[in-house]
Amino acid sequence: MRYLKVIAQDRSGQGAADTVHFQFYEDEQLQREATESDRQRLKSFSKTYLKCAWFNEGEGEERHLRIFSQNRSADGSPETVRLHFHEGPLIAYKAAAHDLDNDGGLEVILSSDVDNDGRSDRTDRSRVTALVKQFLKVGW
Ligand SMILES: [Ca+2]
Ligand SMILES: [Ca+2]
């Protein structure tokens, strides 16, 4: 199974993440680090992810996101994209987007408080939608 691992870090110690790393995984094996062109394509993903406030102090990597698609059909349109927000090996919380009729549009967004502001609301769902759309553009 393929997933994109996303790690945000607060390198400057200002209490907010300033750096985002991407790693491409397949079957728990690191396949490659993000290239410059991956980083360009993932620019708005990074911005959205930083708003989720799921980051590490300094160069820590415990907190991260694993995002992956499932049931990718022949036309390349996945039925489900899942987001697992990890604390080390454990999943701290999750979100998902489902394309029920396989038309490429994601009708159902399941999310909790993904941006950690204490409220589970429309903003959280819109962040999940944005992350999923930007992730799908990378085609991993
Ligand atoms: Ca649909
Ligand atoms: Ca929230």
C-alpha cells in the first residue's frame, strides 16, 4: 500500500510549524523523499497542513500524517482517500473522503477536529477536502 507521509516541524521554536517534509512510502518502505517538483506541486498542501497544527518541536518526526487512496479504479479516480494523523506508530485521529458514485467528486467528508482548534466544524471538513484534492494531484 502506498502512502504519503507528511511531517511538520517547528524548527525555529516559535510555537508553530515552519517546515513541512514529504516522504513517499510503499508497504512501510520509504521509496523516496520529495523532489523539488513534488514540493512545488505540494505547495498549497503544505499551507493547508500547517493550519492543522499537527507538528513536532525541533526536528521531531513523531507527529505526522499518512494520506493514501483506496480502490483506485482504471480511470485513476479513487473511491476513498484516508488521512491518518499519527503520534508515532499510533493513530491519534482520522479523516476520510469518499467518492460514492465514482464520478471523481468527493461527496462525503468524514472528519473530526483536524486543525486542533477545539471545534469540529465546517472548517475542518474544508481542510480535509483541500488536502485530499491536493494529494490526488500528486498521483501517488
Ligand atoms: Ca462522486
Ligand atoms: Ca477544528
